[in-house]
Amino acid sequence: MTDDLPHPLRSDALDNRQRVLAAARGLFAAEGVTVPMREIARHAGVGPATLYRRFPTKQALIAAAFAEEVRMCHAIVDEGLAEPDPWRGFRLVIEKICVLHARNRGFTEAFASAFPGAREFTSARERALAAVAELAERAKRAGHLRPDFVLDDLVLVLMANRGIRATTAAGQVAASRRFAALVLQALQAAPHHAPLPPAARLAPGAPGEPAGRGAVTGDARPRPWPSPRH
């Protein structure tokens, strides 16, 4: 009989965990992973002690909050590698990785940063970089990718993609798709001007700037991007 009774403490604990994760995902997506833990606890409606009881470190919270994005990153990489056409596989990874990162600023920061003990992000980053390196070599041999492409160019692409600011989430994704299309045309060995995806309404710049100017912004300082292990 006792085993059939509800367990309110366990239910409360699970509820608190979900509220913390929801608050963390929202704040990380909007403001990046530098959001203080106390701010996450406040948005979740729990005390700091409860937050740290569920997630003893910020790295643990970041890993839990972005578990789905890491899974999607792995799926994108696998899909690109399985594509028999080398240029199509390379293009698929660039396009989908850009959109994935455009949806969540915090994931880009976590993906690009060296968090001690954050094996999930180290693994996701290395798999993505290794896949792009392999796909790039295939596309170069097929004559589709310009021969001077290097992995650091992917870093530049994601850094620029991270700086896109749009007025809506849908606009953010649309702007990222258009940006990826422009990048891919520039990376082709013999570029041709295929139609671009529709333009998106970007966030306005600072007061006094024309609309759209300053919409692509971001920290230009390089971040640590370890090369994939071989």
C-alpha cells in the first residue's frame, strides 16, 4: 500500500528541475551562457540552494540545458557524412549548423568555449569539425570547394552567424539561412549566383543608425576552438 502512495517530494524535485532547465534555456538563448546562476534561480522561482542541489556546477546546468542541441548537432554531422554528393553534404552541414546556432546564442557560446569537464560540448565540437574537415576534402577533390578553404573559415562563419540579430525567432533563422547561402556561394570553387533565400527583417541598430545597420554584431575576439583529435 505504501508503494502506491504519491511521492510529493520527488514530484516537487522533478518540477523544480524542469523549471530551472526552462529558465536556463530561455536566458541562455537570449543572453548567452554568462547569465549568473542566481538570475536563473530567480527566473525559475527557486532558491539558489535548490538550483545548486539539482545542478552543482554551471557546466552541469549548461550540459543539461543544451542536451537536445548536442543531439541535433550529431544528427546534422551524420547526415552530412552520409550524403553521397560531397558538395551537397558539405552544404547541408554548413546550412543546418548555422540555423541550429542561430536559434540559440547560448549554445554557440557553449559550443565554442572550453568548459572544464564539459565532455558533451568537446565531443560535439570535435565531431562537427572532423566532419567538416572530411567533407571539405571530399568537396575539394570533386572540384566543388575552393582549394584554400580551411577549418578556421568555419569558425569565422559561426562567429559572424552568432552576431545576427533579428526582430523575431523566425527572422533570426531566415537571416541565418540567407547568410549561409551567401557564404556557400563564396566558398564554391566556381561560384554561380543561385537565388538567395528571402531576406529577413533585422533588428535596428543603435539610435541614429539606419534601420538594419548594426544588426550583425558580435564579439570579434577569438574564442578557443580546439582542433579535432586524430
